[in-house]
Amino acid sequence: MIVTMEIPDDLVDDLQVGFQNLNQAALEAFAADAYSKELLSLEQVRRMLNLESRWDAEAILSKHGAWPSHSADEIFSDARTLAEFRHAAS
């Protein structure tokens, strides 16, 4: 899905001074808000932001004040992923 935002032209220059990548900053803020509202899991945030690891996702969420919590489902999912990784590595 592609989402488009409209920002008044007179604000764009000011915003670009504070953000290296305005599109990425907006996407991160949206993902963090969705995570805080429990609409997205940590894994979904990782996928949405195309991040390499859960730790990268946790860092982004922490930067936005959305402290990651770990549900039982997430812990079991992590355990399954680790088992798959170990199996693939052997």
C-alpha cells in the first residue's frame, strides 16, 4: 500500500533540516504509534520498516518512546525463529 501525505510547501524546508529522510521518519513514527496502540507486533514493525533484526525494531520504537513489551506470542515466535535458524545453520 502506498500512503501519501500532503505537507504545506512552506514547511517542507524546515522539516527537511531536522530529518535526513522525511519519508522514513514519518513511517517510523506511524509504526511506533501503531505498536503503542497494539495494532502491530514487534515483528510486524520490523517488516514494515524493512529492518534486519528485532533489535533494530526495538531501537526505532525506543527512539519514539514506544517501549517494546514482549507478549507470550512474541516469545514463542522468537523461539520458533531461533529453532529454524539453528536447523538451517546445521
